[in-house]
Amino acid sequence: MLEPVVQYHGKWPFYRFVGMQEPFSVSFSFLNFLAHYNGLLKIRDKMPARYSLRPFYVALSYIGMASWVFSMIFHTRDFNLTEKLDYFAAGASVLYGLYYTPVRIFRLDQKKPPVKQTLLRLWTITCVLLYIAHVSYLTFWRWDYTYNMAANIAVGVVQNILWSWFSVHRYQKLKKPWAAWPGLIVAWVVMAMSLELLDFPPWKGMLDAHSLWHLGTVGPTIWWYK
Ligand SMILES: [Zn+2]
């Protein structure tokens, strides 16, 4: 007897496991959290305190950890509030990736020449305003899944282009395989993200495309901190 699995309010039915609505998404979110936590320990351990990019990496791990905590909460219990928190935290994390990219590529963290400090300030304000506009639109205007997805993909693709360009440029100069890593890592994340668009019914009522997308980001996160 094969009955088609139907979506309910745009979501697949899941079997609960120890009170968790989507146990695989919760577990894979936890793995991502651990990857960021490990990264943070590595930064603290290996990066000299006076290295001016250090605070940007530390912020990256904290924002990453926060977003995966909210993801774990949301996939444990899907409420209006937990969903919003997950989306806003994920949005912050994706946007921080965009914020951090030109800071790293053009070394806007450096004090000289002074124009870099001005650019950094302008870029910081731009990103903060973008985030406020994004959250305001979803909160006060419309809770819009299509817009949210499009915004995240757009911000992801811009990062991907910047990192790919940077990687090719550095690889040509240095001829070292690791010079190409950032471009490859970001490409991996974008590929994992496309899993999200497959959206097949959960295998055994538990393992779905969305959880695989969460699993797919663990590898590149570990790689990123290398
Ligand atoms: Zn999720």
C-alpha cells in the first residue's frame, strides 16, 4: 500500500524523537555548532591577539554558534517565534559572511592607509542597515519565504563570486593548493544549499532534504577554520 506523503502547511510530516520534531536537523545543527566552537578554540589558541583580523574571526564563530543554537531550537519545536529566531539568526550569519569577505580580501582591518578605516566604517554601517531592513521587512511588512530564500541566495552568491575571484587570483600567484580553498568551500556551501530546493519527503519520516543541507555545511565549516 503506497500512500503519497502530503505536505501540511508546507512542511512534511515527521516522527518525533525524544520530543524533537526533526531529530536529524537538530543533530546536524549541533554538529555545525561544534564545528564553530572548535574553530573558536583554534582561533584563541593559534591566532596571535594582536592580529587585527582576529576579532572578525571570533565574531564569525559566535554568530555561527548562535545561529545553530536557534536552528536546534526551531527544529526541536516549530513555533512562530522559534521559526523567526532561526531565520533571523541564519540571515545574520549569511550576511556576516558577506560583511567579512571584503574585510578579509581587501584587508580593511588594517590601519594603513587610513582610507581602509573609512571604508570599513562605511561597509559596517551598510551591512547593519541591510540587516535592519531585512528583519523589518519580514517583521512589519510580510513574512515572505520566497523573499527570504532569494535574499540569502543572493548574499551567498555575491560571497561566492568574491571568494572565487580571490582564490583564482591567489592561486595564480602562489601556486599552492590551499590558495584555492576559500572558493571551493563557498562553492560547496552553495551546492549543499541547492539540496534545500529538492525538498523530497523525509526518509523513514525523519531524514529530509533540509536536514541534509544542515549536514552539508558541517564539512566546509571545519575546513574553513583550517
Ligand atoms: Zn533548518
